[in-house]
Amino acid sequence: MTIREAALVNDAAGDLIRKRRAVYTALAPHLKPTQLFAALWLWEEEFSRGPSMALQAFLDRLGRHLKEPPQDRRILHRSLVDTLGRPEAELAPDPMPHMLESLAGKLPVECSAAGDPYQRFDPIPLRVFAELMSRFMSELARHEPGVRRKLGSYIAQHLPRLGLAPAELAELGQWLNGVSAKLSRPLPETMLRNLVHTGYVAACEYVGPVLTDRCLAQGLRAAEALAEAKDYDPRRLL
Amino acid sequence: MPTLQRRALLGLCLFPSTVLAEVDLAGLQASMDTVWLASAAALVFFMQAGFALLESGMSRAKNAVNVLMKNYVDVCVGSIAFWVVGYGLMFGTNHSGWFGSDRFLLGGVEHLDYSLLLFQTMFAATAVTIASGAMAERTRYEAYVLGAVGITAVIYPVFGSWVWGSLYSGQGWLARLGFIDFAGSTVVHSVGAWVALAGIIVLGPRLGRYGASGETRGLPGHNLTLVALGGFILWLGWFGFNGGSTGAADTGIGLINLNTHLSAAAGALGSLASMWLLRQPILLTHTINGSLGGLVAITAGAAVMEPAFAILTGLLAGPTVVLGVWLLDKLQLDDVVGAVPVHGFCGAWGTLAAGLFQTGKLFDPVQITVQLIGIAAGFLWAFPLALLMYLLVDKTVGLRAEGLDEQRGLDFSEHHEIGYPEFQREILHQGDN
């Protein structure tokens, strides 16, 4: 990968983590623990990649998302604006490990909608992801033998930057390198999308974007053929 | 018939020359000049369609709309920025020789001033849109538009004032030296190309464009029919671009547009010959870019050379494009449409050619020296300033699109539109997020 491309991937992932830490720092003093993780997942899924000016939209959405909407949105807004501009040293550690525990049902999460994906772990996206990535990498390997190993190594190298907990890291690394055939630990959609994108960038570097697009389209078709695709659109991972 | 009219008619029949002398010839000439300028401005405006089609066709389908939007909107913002400040900097009273100092927000002026502003606005729009093609497929939309304002408000007009800034009072310093750039090989095209060069350096190449061993991977455009149509439209528009630079409806337009046409034709042939000699495939994109290179090159000297030299100018522009594209890839500078070789390298060559082949002063060393000074001045002004501008934009709003947006295609990422929804079943993202 060129230095520029690696920097782009790293910057994007690093920026996501920094913003997540800032939002956690901003909201933690003002929300109950049960509300906090629901808010963090909402941010992660729908607002983390948007512009900073989307804070009002985030708070609007949060008000509808929680069973008990926060009392004073102005305080939350001020807190968010303040912490998003702070240096990293002043931010709380990355809350992702706790967020993943909340996803696996180990921590209570309070949301307004029944069946909210943030309430419990849904294995379907993970299965769709596994099919998409497997076929993507197989197609690449058909054209360029040896590229699967390179891709797996590259993604595994970048896993720590994606803010995963050690257990998730280990399982994913083994799966990418072909050591293990199964993925079972919960991963949020943004993380899965990030992984697909990291694979895309690496493939572009190794085989070029034209072949990469073609192989990814094959992966997408394989994922769309799954029964699970009726409940979960594989294109959400792209 | 009333008595006065009968007497006038009688006078016209008996003494026609006397009667006609009282007709306002100056007014008639001014009207013809205005009609020609307005028509030429319309032709130059139509070149925007040519740029849009050519650049969109040379991009991948998932970025087609984004390329069109850049071309469409940079005319809009550029036109306003040029009216607000660019025209004054370029054509206002220029005593220092470095920039104009009045005629901003032009209004309440003579008719010809409006015609000139109209025509020159189209030139500014041409300069700004050159960068859009080079920087396609990975540039954030709002960042590009900010850059367009900078180009039309400052970078382009200040250099233009050095060459053409003697419209009202004073004279640009390059004009005082005797620099020849009749319709803007350097002023418009090279300046636009050096800005594009700065842009692609700051941006970096598209994902996967260059392999680890330095090999260049082809990223074919999605529609070569559009590229060809764009080329034809640009060729047509150039008759207004060069012909209209007389500023008047005069008999010199015939030679100017003949030279324009011959150089374009020779440019395509020169490009074909070089691909054949280099044992390369005969590519449509290089052929069309060859003719565009010929058009850019002749723009400086269309009014000052004989047709044979116009053909020579174009003939040498063709290989300049082919070799220029090769050189940029060797340096891993990703120029999606070849804007830098076509507008930059051919613009420099054409400006030099205007000095080499000037009728009555063939191969004049003094003129050649002045041309070289002007070419260098254009680069030394536009390139560093554009580099600074794009670095600043990158630091503030971000110039490069995110990797995920580049993967998805900028049509969806920037505009939530897909260029070919019925044929892009393979488009990799159509979700809500």
C-alpha cells in the first residue's frame, strides 16, 4: 500500500476512535449508564462518519431513540462541542470494549424501540459479512494466487487500529488467515463495514481497483444469495 | 409621403455617398463587435459542455455525476467570483503592472465593457474547469468549489493582468516586455494546468492506480462516445475562443480560425504518429487529447503566424501529449484526463511557438526569450500559489474524499445520485448510510 493510502485508512480509523472517545467523554456525566451505551451505538452507526455540524441531528435522533429522553439538550450539545475539540490526552479511553459487551447482552442497554439492534447481538450481519468477504477473497485469489494471504495479513495488521477488544481481534485474525473457519463474536455493523473497506483498499493496492471492484461485486452477489440477505441487505456493509 | 422623407429619399438617390457618410459607422461597427463578442462568448461557454462530456467519459461510471457537477458548478461560482473581483484584478487600471485596481463588481459602464466582461468570464470559467478533470474521482466536492473560487478570484486574473491588463489604463509587466499570448495558451490553459498539477500532488493518486513496483494500472473511462463528443464540442467552441479574442468583428478572424482548425487536425495526427512510432495501441483518448493539445498550442499564436506554422505547432503538440501522459505516470502523478500534458505542456509549447513562428520575425531570439520568461512566470505564479491554496483547503475542510467514499463512488457519496441506475446493478453501495 502506498504511504498515502495507508495514511488514509489509518487516519479514517483513528479519527473514528477519537470522536467516539470524545462523545463518550461528553455524554457520560449526563446520561444514565443504560442510556449511555444506546447513545454511543447510535452515534457509531449513524453519525460517526458525518460532519461535526451533525451534532444537533444526533441529539434530535437521541431524543427519539431513548425511552427517557435527556432533560437538557443544550447542556449535552455544549458538552459535545467542547469535548470534540479537546486534545486526545483529555479524553476518556475508547469505550468500544464496553459497547461490545452491551451488544452481547452483558450490560443493560435502554432503548425506546423493541427489537432494537443495539439491545442484543444479531448474528445475521456477521454471517453476511463472512460470506461476502470469503467470496471476495476467493475471487481475488483466482486472478492472483497468493493475494488472499497478503490481504488477510494486511487486514489483520490493521485490526488493532479499528478499536476492537482483544478477544474479537484474536478471532478475526485467525479467520482472516484461514486458521479458523468460524466467526462468532459480536461485531457492530460499522466495524464490519470498516473491515470490508480495509480489504478493498488493500486489494486495490495489490491487484488494482478494476479487478477489486469486480471481485467485490462477486462477493456481494454471493452474499445476496444467502437466505439471511432477506433480513439484512449486504450492501449495508459497503 | 411627408415632405421631409421625400427630400431625404431624393438626397439618397442623387448624392448617396454624402447621405451615407452621415450614418453612424462607428455605432454600426460597435454593434457588429458586440454581436460577434456575444456569439463568441456563447461558443466558449459551450466548451464547458465539451469539458463536462470529455471528463465524465474518461472517469469511471460511479463518478460520472460528480464530474458533471464539478464542471457545472465551477462555471457558476467562477462567474460570480470573476465579476466580484477577478475582472477588476485582471483588466482594471493597472499602473503598477502587477494587478488592476478598479472595475470590481462592474456596473454602470459602457456597452462594450459588458461585452468584454461576458467574454472574459467564459475564459475564466475555462481556466478553472481544467483542474476538475485532473482531480476527478477522489476530490471532495465542497473543497473543489472553494478552490474554484480561489482560481477565478485571484490566481487566474492576477497573471492575466500581467499579459492582458491594458484594457483601460496602464499595462501588465509581461505585456510591456512584448510577450505574445493572443488568446491564452499560458494565461488560460497553462495557468489552469499548473493549478491542476498542484491539486493532484496534494491529493495523491486514486486507490490502486500505481502498483508497489511502480507499474501504472489502467482505470478506463466508462464512455468513450462521450469523450469523442466532448472533443468535437471543444473544437467547435475554440473557434469562439480564438476568433473572439480579436475583441472585434474584423477580417483577421478568418486566419485565426483557420490556424485554430489546422492545428487541431495536426495535433490529432501528431498524436497518432507518435503512438504508431512508439508501437503503442492507437487510443481514442490520446487522439482526441492530441487535437486538444493542438488547439491549446495554437491559442497563443493564432493571430501571428501563417497556416504552415500552425500545422507545425499542432503536429508537435500531439507527441507532447502522448509523452506528457507517460511522464506523469512515471512520476506517479495521477491526472485522470491528461489535463496537465494537454493544457500545461502544450500551452507552454504553443506560447514558445508564437515567438518562434511570428510572421515577419521568424525565430527572433529576443521574442523567444520574452516568451520563455512569460512561460516561466506563469508556472512560478500559478503552481506555488495553487499548492498553498490546496494545502490550506486540505487542512481545513479536507481536499481528498474518504476512502469509503472513493470505494462507493462519489456520485453516491457526494450527491446521493447514481449516474446509470438501470445499468449499475453492480454499483457497490445503494444503502441509506
